[in-house]
Amino acid sequence: MRILITLACIGLMAACTPTTEQPSKSRPGFTAVRSADAGLAAYSRVSKRMEPLTEQICRSIHSAKPRSFCDFQVRVINDPKQPPNAFQSIGKDGRPIIAFNINILRSFNNDDELAFVFAHEAGHQIAQHIEKSQANALAGAVLGGLIVAAGGGDAQIGIDLGGSIGGRSYSKKFELQADTIAAHITDRSGYNAKLGAKVYERTGGSSALLATHPPSSERIARVQSTIRTIDAAKANGRRAAITW
């Protein structure tokens, strides 16, 4: 894997992990706890530990996939005008991308939070969420078009609405799955998953029908439950299998 600093990201965005409310002129929501240089230093430090382990875990789960499936590219979008964000996507070459922008790196309280978000975004690739989201969107578009056309309406409106709902229909489930995987990977890396998940305490989440992220309380509860499973396995001299 190459660690890159870039001004742009390539590919289809699968999911993002904002650590704060998105800032606006009327509602500032970004609180920097460190300088840009300190954020980049933390990114470099954590990525060097997380990158090889994440790829190793990914390949152990997807041994039948091409090697490129787990060949992560990690990038920084160095644009201070963007709200804090991290996401996983697929590049033009088919390799998965994990991207952080500079403001999310400035917002992390510690390396545990950065490591957890890194593992969360990798979790989307491991659980194949982009592929599943695309399939859900296609199925929703077809169904929506058929329903609206059958009622005498504009099929294209049904396709657009159905595709939107279909693409989001499992997004909350996917986020919780990625959180579960993140707890495992963070723990195996030597960082503290419980501390890492505190990143969600700075965003309220949402339970709205089309919200793409679950409430923060639900995400934290999922991580804590996963940690208990991990600790119980350790107490019996075993390593908990990564499931989601």
C-alpha cells in the first residue's frame, strides 16, 4: 500500500464517518483539537501500524478474492474548507481507498480514535458494502419504476426514488457491521477500541427513515458488545473470530 496526500479522491464513495456535525456559516460544528501538522503526523503514525494488519485480516477473510481487493490505498484530502470526514471508496484501478480529510485528522482526540475510524472504513470493504449498496439501489430502482408505471405515473420518478431508497435501505445495518469489524481490527492492532468509539460521542447520529448512519448510542453499544465478546474469548485463551 502507498500512503498518499492528495487534493482529490477517486471512485465511488461507500460510507463516511464524520466525527462532528458538518460546519456551516450559521452553525459552526468543527472543533480542532490539534494543528494540521499534528493531525498529519498522527495519520502517518497510525497508518503505518494499521495498514499491514488491515490488509492481512482482509486477505484472511477473502482468500479467494484477487489480491487487489485488499490492497488499500490510504489518502489525505488536504482541503481545510471541507467538513470533517472519512470514507471508503473504490479507485479507477479497482483498489479500495480509505480517505481522511485534514479536518477529521485535526478533530481526533487521540490515536485510538483515528485507528478506529481507519478500521471502520476498512470494514466497509471487508463486508463488501459498496457491492451490496449498488445491488440494493438497482433492485430498488427496478421495483420503484414498476410500481409507479403500474399506477400510471412517470416510471423515471419511480426509478429515481426507488434507487435512492434501495441504496440506503441497509446503510444503517452496514454502518453497524463496519463498527463491529472495526472493534476487532482496532483491538488486534493494539489500540483501544472502546476509546476509539468515543468519536461517536461528538455526533448525535439520526434515526430518520433515510438517515445513512444509526444513532451514536446504538453504535457505541454495538462496539461495547463486540469488545465484551473479544474479551471473553481472550479470557478463555482464544481469539474471537471476526464476524459481523
